[in-house]
Amino acid sequence: MNHHTNRFSKVFILYLLSLVLFAFDPPSTSYANETAATEDNIEEYLKKHDKDIAGLATIVIEEDKVIYKMKGYADIENQIPVTEDTVFEWGSVSKILIWISVMQLVEQEQLDLETDIKTFLPDDFRTITTYEEPVTLRHLMNHSAGFDDSYTDLMIHNPPEKHTLKEVLENADIKQVYPPGEVVAYSNYGSGLAAFIVEEVSGIDYHEYVQQNIFEPLHMAKTAIDPELDDNEWVKKARGEVQGYTYARQLIEPNFYSIPMYPAGSAIGTAADLQKFIQALLAEDDTPLFKNKDTLNKMFEPTLYYPDTTIPRIANGLIYLPSKSQHVYGHGGNSKAFSSSFYVDRTERIGVIVLTNINNESTFTAGIPELIFGEYANAKYEGNAEDSSKWNGVYQPARLPSSGFSKVYGLLLRGKTTQSESNHLNIGGLHYTQLEPGIYKTKDSPSLYSLDVYSVHPQHKNVLSNTYSDLLYVPYYKHLLEWGGLVLCAAAVLFSFIYVMVTAIRRVWTKQPLHRLLFTQNLLNLLIFTNILWIAYKTASMVSYDFLKPFLTLNLIYIVISLINSVFLSVRLKSQCISKREKRFWIMTIVFTMILCVNMLYWEFYF
């Protein structure tokens, strides 16, 4: 009996041991498998989109595990591969440095997020605020201070001189066009203003503050932020070994531009340095960035929600990324020839960095974060769907110039929302599914841009809110009138071109005399149209606004001359005996000239 009992005991013990050894999966083994699966998914994604890579570095951190992938070339023409010493421009990811700096000073009780920013600005600083309501740092962090935008002086190739941040802010072509807190309009100016406040309160230049309080504590020795890279000679030299490319991998020349409002987008460094930064934000315990862990936790607490919802939108300057966990924050960035993304999930301790030397790239900068964090899933809604036709209409971003010639660019950014089947929506060629009243999501775009929230606004009627900006409703009559005016301008130019060509040919072949005043006016119309095309081209080439001023002044001279000339033509038309055919040409010249002048005045194509 004892023999059988002992034998049974031994068998039972061996069975338990086998369970422990083979059936039990330790957490470390399970986690290692998850990390390996993540790495396989990234590798498969990179292979799938291999033809879209110029140069790329991506880092994924899952707790203490790091996945680091480098692909492609820093310089395709010279076959220089991407290495650990390749530097990438951060673009607007640089803004995270501003918000870290602000929160450091808040922690030290040198700044307060709810206080009027004028408290922290020097008395001689030229502010642009026009409303009684005070602008606070909270408004700047939430991009809700009410500032418009400008498309001039964003980036300049070989600037003739280097200006201080104060000078850049005071000379910026920016206006406050909304009361603080009314509208979300992503603002480089607002971010730059926050960086200038850091300068004033700390007593040192912003780039020095970042070097001393962020880069040095984190040992980020291969990162610079000065617009001319004068704060890091190694980075300046390394930048010369990197080129930038279009989506089609065509070389962009030139591709290094100085950003006058440099805190908003001038950081540049290696992926390994940026890894140190993201690990500091993922730290569970002590971080060199803050004295108190609570400050770091507070950094990732939502400070702005989508209208009439509980969906976060911004957390102290960090942009919310719609994701599976629903607590991912960070920022994306673009420069003249680089794109980047930087996202953190502190709850799950996951971080993602993507750096590319491709302009306006999204396959990787938006695709890889979505691959890691998963798609956004809204809580199941049990109520009835709304009639989505209530949101039909034309919308344009609040983040637009309100004055100056570049405001015409807003026409190209407008989108039309129309109802589709089952109370869903279509906008800009994308289909949006209704998740619940006012909340719509598309699968036709990366997670970063997948969520649209509609709301009714007392001043702006309907508002469409997405990742970086509110889109405001544009009355249909205004939309038609503005586009109609441009179509008439095109007709005016076409008429003047035909008139000048036909008249010149007839003059050469038949020696027929021409009416100098009429011919001159149509020639002027063509010349001024050429001048406008030149202004548009140079603006796209990122020249300074000062460079454009002479050409804008020519437009004003044209308007004055044309108005005077049109009066003379009108007077001569009444007194001169001409055929009905010639009379039509005179009238059309006067009318089309007036159309050109009115449009130039309306769109402010003058200085």
C-alpha cells in the first residue's frame, strides 16, 4: 500500500512540475512575446511601404523595451544611409519643448496658467490683443487665444539677418480675430508667445533655457533648436549630410530653411536623443524634467475637450491622438523637407517616435502610431441617430489669415459637408460614419485625422472641430461670390490676353493704328496678373514678406493707374464716334479692369 502511495505521489509531483514548467507562462515571457509581435508588425508595415521611404527612423517603447528601426537614406543621391547619427528636423514637435518649459516654471510658481499673459510681458512689448477678455497661458496651450495665421515669414532660406524672438513676434503679420476661448485655431504665433514668456520669466534666451533645462539634464547632446543651429556645431555639421525629399522621393532644393519664430518648429536632432526625451515623459518615478511627479502626470491631463463631449482634445499643449486606449497625447510636425510624430501613452507606458526626411509625409508619421496604439472606438451609443443633414454646408479652418493677400488661400482649404445614406456624412471625398449625434469618424484617413465633432455655436452657426482647428461655417452666398469673383478675374485676364495678341498681330500685318489707352490698359492687366503669379510663386518659395513688399506696392500703383485710366476711357467712350463692335471692346475693358481692381482690393493684394 505504501509502495503504491509513494509511486502515486511521485507521479503527481512530476505532473505538477510539468504544469509549472510548461503550462505556466511567466509575465516576462508573455511580455517578450508581445514586444516581438510588435516588432514583427512594424517590420511588416515598413516592408509593405518600402517604396515610400526616403530616410526613416522610428522608435517604439513599451515599458522598458525599445524597438529601433532605421531605413533608407539620409541622402539618396550620394547613397548616405540613415544611421544613429542622422539628424531629423522635428517641425512642430518642437512645441512640446515650449509646454514642458512652461510647466517647469509653473511648478516653480514663476508662472500661472490662468493669469493674463500681459503680467509676464515687458511693458514695451507690442501686443496684438483686441478684446477685453484676457489671454492666458491656458489659452495659448489650448490654441484658443483667438489669433489668426500668416503664410509669410514662416520659413526663410538664407535670411539676411537674425532677429530676436521679441522682434519676430512684434513684426508678425498676426491679428486677434476671435475672443479668447471662443474658437480653436492652431497658432504658431501663440506658441512663440509662450516661449517668449519663458524667456522673460527665466531671464535667458529661450534656446538657452531649453539647453539648460531639457537637453542637458537628459544628455541630449545631439539636438539643437537655434534657427541657424548656432547652439550645436555638431548638429550643424550633421545637417549638411541630410537631404529632404517630396512624397515621390524627388530632391527638394534648397531644403534647409530658417524658422524666424523658431520655438514653434526649429528643433533638430538624432532619433536616439528624441528617445531620451520620450523616455523622460514615460518615467514612472523620477524624471529630470520636473521636481514633482505630479507635474508630469498633470501634463497629460486633458485641458480642452471637443465641444459638448467628454472626448479629450488637448492636454497642456499636447494634441490628443484618437486611439484604442483613448489616452494618447503628443504632436506631429512638418518642415520644408521633414515630417515627424511623437506620441505618448503614459497609462500604458508606450511611446512612439517617427522621423522622416519627406515633406508632408503621413504613411509613417500617422500610420505607425495608429499601428501601435490602435484605432479609436467610441463608447456604444444606445440612443437615436441625428438627422445629419443639419451639418450640411461649406466650412473653412479658423486657422487662416484674416488680412493680407494670403487669406485667398482659405478658398482652397474649404470643404463641403453633405449628408450621405443612413444619416452619415461626406466631406472632402471622405465618408464619415455617425457614432452618436455630433460625432463622426472616418476609416478613409489615419486615426490622427479620423474624428470630426460638429456643434452649434452662437456666433458661428455650425462648427466642425477636428485635430488641430475648428472649421467655421461659410454662408453659401459668400462662397459663391468669392469664387465667382475669381472666375471673372480669369475671364478678364483671358480677354486682355486675346485683345493684346489680336491687336498686336493686326498692327504688324495691316499697320492698323491702335488705341493706345485701350491697348495699354489691357497690357497692364496682363502684367499685373503676371506680377500676382510671381508673388504666389515666391510666397510658396518661402521668401520673406519684406521681399514681397515692392511687388505688392506695384499692385497698388496698378489700381490707381487703372482707376484713372478707366475714367478717361469712360469719358472718351461718350465723346468718340466708334462702331458698336469697338464700343463693346471698350466697355469690356473697363468692366474687366474694375473686376481686377475690386478683387485685388478685396483680397488685399497690395502693400
